[in-house]
Amino acid sequence: MIRNKKSFDSKVTFKTNNVASRIFERQIRTPAPGTSVHCARRFYENLVPRFTIYDVECPDHSFFKFTDDGQYFVSFSKNRQDLIVYRPKWLSYSCNVEDCDDTHELPPQAKRFESFFTQLYVQSLASCNELICKDFFLYMESNQFGIFATSTAQIQDARAADGAILGVPSFEKITIHLLRLEDGVKLDEKVFHNDCVNFTHNMGAFLYDDLLAVVSLRYQTIHILQIRDSGNLVDVRAIGAYCREDDELFINSSSQLSGNRGDLVDNGINHDQPNSNNSFLSGIKQRLLSFLFREIWSEETDQTQRIQCLKKKFYFHFQDYVDLVILKVQFLDRHHLLIKFGSVDIGGSRNTDQLPAFFAVYNMETTEIVAFYLNAAEKLYLLFERFCDHFHATSISSMYMNFISSHSNNIHALEQLKCMKNKATSASQFVKKMLSSLPLNCQSMSPSPYFDQSLFRFDEKLISATDRPRQSTDHPIRPRIRQRRWSEQKVFTFPVPSFFSIGSLLHPAVFVPASVVDEYSLPEIIFCKYLL
Amino acid sequence: MGSLLGGLPSVDPHNFTQRHPSGHPVPCKPRLVTYRPTHNQTLPPPDQVITTEAKNILIRNFYQQAEEKSRPKRAATEQLIPEHGCKQVRASTSYSK
């Protein structure tokens, strides 16, 4: 029974906002079990930036992203052929004068780019006719490996190929590069020919621990690769026309025995997909259809009812189900994938909320579909609301990724979600809108404590932890500290230059919003100074 | 010399008279009542091994929902009576204040 909670709190735990008191408190008192990271993060309430340095002259690159552990700063050359990696280092300066405030002048080296970043190396990734996909970068923290992608230009009149679906653009050569970020050494690469992978905002690939899933849209295959510690990219499996690693061998040998194909010349080295010759659907399509069939079959016990149900729900839509294509994939854990199916048009369409799409949970080990939902399914939305954290599948090694605020682990985020839900005009539209973000983009949320909603409160429309382009705003963004015990509410201002076009880059630990890259102007970096 | 605490001024003269006069500490009697089971019905089976569930809670829910769907529909009266020995599966609930 919680009665007189306020007085209980103030007697037992005296929470102070003074940083020196907090440090003393940390020396003498152990935090409550399981809250040591939260207690450490509360110090960020005391470390708020107070000063901004404008117009720092910096090299003419496209600055892209900080790695999630804050060790590297990734940028690309303007011609999108080279990778330039910096090591962030922080200018340390202390003021001896009493009453040091914002007007106190910083030393001249504070206005130099080199004081904050050391260039480690420049590595050429793309050859003459290729370009780096500037929206794609995945970081494997355990080994400090970086994953980049390059591709040639789109082929205008892509000819139909065996196994390729129509309506999807084709690129002659797509390469995924694995680099060791420490020294820029290229460790391995994986090449896709005449294929299409959507690398925008990390959509076409998902990294979980040491497993990388890449969706080949054109050949409708999910390639699972393993990144070994030695730096090799190893093919684990390819899910699409086949589910298990030896399916192709089995199907070829059995069709050879049954004499389906009289013109069989090269055994086992043929490039024909079985689908093109016989009418059987294989691989994940077969799994999906049989799952749907069994689900509808088991809904009714009466045989006549069953057949009616099947006719209405399955056979009537059979061709639509067959025509579904894999659009996007994410890992839920090492064995389970969440796959988004839809029509080919969705792949290029911007407004994906209105078109029907389906989500399937697929177990890679048993090669079974576990669950299948329409994109407006209330049940799936409820799971998303309650267990959002588990959709952000993170590996165990990066602990701080578990502390990203979401509506499943933070009461303030949940209140915001409830607000949006109540304001929504139609429940099913709301559900569709929320589920349209599934499967989630890999490494798209910033782990910065300044986005921790239990510490700071800010307007989500202006700035958010998700790495997305934002509209410009002339008004400065003012995050506010949540704790309101004291009347003087601390606030800091995140100034936003007027030509904000692509997105702010936040270092995971320190508040350094950087660059606003407008293609036609020089990049600007804004640094924020800390004042305790 | 009596107990260290004996002879000190006190409200009630009978206070501190129970203490041992030689000053040796009296061993405390155990005050807590210990529960001793009189039967062995609650013992775990000898071959029981407790391990962590490999699937996380989200995936468990997916499997659970799939199982619910795969069970054929029962008559309404049957559904009201929970089966003996098995937990009643909770319907999906949204947060309530």
C-alpha cells in the first residue's frame, strides 16, 4: 500500500540535483538493484551544454554518423567514392576565473575542427563506376567492424532473368564491404550481381550480433551471412526459393530421378530455379501458403464449414498470396525473423500506410512460419505496444542499447503514445501507422542519454532519437529536464541553423550535434560547450 | 561485581534484573519458527532441470497466439470451464489506468 509516498521518499532517499552531492552520494550509497546504469545516466542532468560554437571550418565531406560506442565518426567524400573515418576527441578546457559564464571567451583552438576530430584514414571503397550508398552503415561493436555498401548505377532496361521478379529495378553490381574501423583495412566483401537491395536508412539489411540478413528484392531471397571474428563473411543460408541449406540439392536430385526435365545436362551446376520449370511453389512461399491453409483448416471443426472457409479465405485470395513479395526483414532473435510481405508496388511507394501488407514470423531453424498478421492486426499492435524493446533486437554485448527509451520501458513515452492513440480518428488507421515502422531499421535509434525520456523532455516532432531527416525550424529546440523538484528548471538550447536539411548527428555520450549538410553550402558543425 | 547494566538508575527497579549476573552474554534463542514439511508432495521430481527459456517473451507470445488460433473453436459453454490443471490463457489486454 502506497500511502504518503512523498514523505516516505524524502525521508529515505534524498535526491539532490547538485553534482557534487550526487558524487558523494554515489560514494556512500549503492543504487537500488538493477539501476546502476540509470543512476549513472542521471548525471547527464548536470552536464548540459551551455554554449555553441558556430561556423567551424571543416573539411568538405558528407558527415554521416557516429558509431554507437562513440569511437569513430564516419563520413564520405563528396564524390561518394571514399570513406573517411575520424576519431572524436574532446577539447578540454577549464576556466579558473570565478563566475565563469557564457561570455567568457574560449581559446582559439576551440574553433578548429581538428581539435575535436582526428582523421584516422581515407579508404577508397567504390571504384570508378560505383558509388557508396551514403545512407547505409552498420557497426559491429564487439569487433569494431563497419559494414558499408556500394553499388553501380541502376540499369534502365533490366531484362527479366530466371528467378527475378518484375517491377523491381536492377543494379549491375552491389557490394557489401566489411572493414575494420580501427585501421580501415578491408576484410571481406559480398557481391550481388544484377540485383536490388534497398540500402536507404539501413532498410535492406539487419545486423544482429554476428548475423547479417540482406534482402535481395529482385531475387526474393534473404541472405543470412555470418561475420566471423577473423573478418570473413560466411554464407549461412539463403531463404527464398529454398529454406534449408540442402534443399536445392534435394530438389535437383529428385527431379532428376523422376525425369521431369529431359534436357538435364549439368547435374547440380544448373542455374535454373525449379519454379521456372514445374508448377510447384517451393521455399518460403510454400511454407507461407501451407501455414495459411492449416490455420484456416483448424478454425472450424465441421467439414462443410471448413471447406467454405477455405474457399472464402484461402482459394479466393490464392493468387494474391502467391504474388506477395518479401519487402523487409529483421531479426527477432538468432532463429526468428520478422518478414514483411507486400506487393511489388509498395517497394517503391512512399505512402505505405494505405497498401495492405503482411507480417510473418519465421523460424529459420525449423523453417516454419510461426505467425502471420495483416498490417492492421490489433493483436500484433498490442504486442508491439507491450514489447517494443524486443523488436529492437540488440545483441547482448552492447549494453547501453538496452536503455533506449521506448513506450515499453518508459512511462512518459507510453503516455505520449496513449495521447496519440486517443487523438487518432480511426483505430485501424492508427494501428496501421504504428505497424508501418515494422520491421524496424537496424541501428536507427541513438543511444544518447539526452534522448532518454526519463531525464529530458522535448518535442518529438523537432528532434528525436530516430535517425531520420527532419524539417527545418527556426526556433531553437529546448529540451527540458524532467525532474521538477527545484523551482529553477534547467534547460539547454539546441540551436538549429536555418538551412537544416538532412539531420543532426549526435554523439552517443556527448552532445555534439553536427552538420546540417546542405549540398550547396559548406557543412557547418555546431559544438556545444559544457558548463557545470 | 554484578552485571554491567545492573545497578544503573532506571525507572523500574526490575529492569535489567534478568541479565546473567556474571555478565556472560546469553545465547539468543531462535525466535523464528522454522517450517518443516510433514509430507514430500512438494518435492521437485528427481530429474527436474531448471533452465532459462531460450525464447524471449515476444516470441513466446507469438507461439502462444499461434497455438490459440490452431485450437479448433469450441462451443461457448465449454470455453467457460477451465481445464483442470492448465492455466487459463489470458486474453490480450491493453493497459488500463
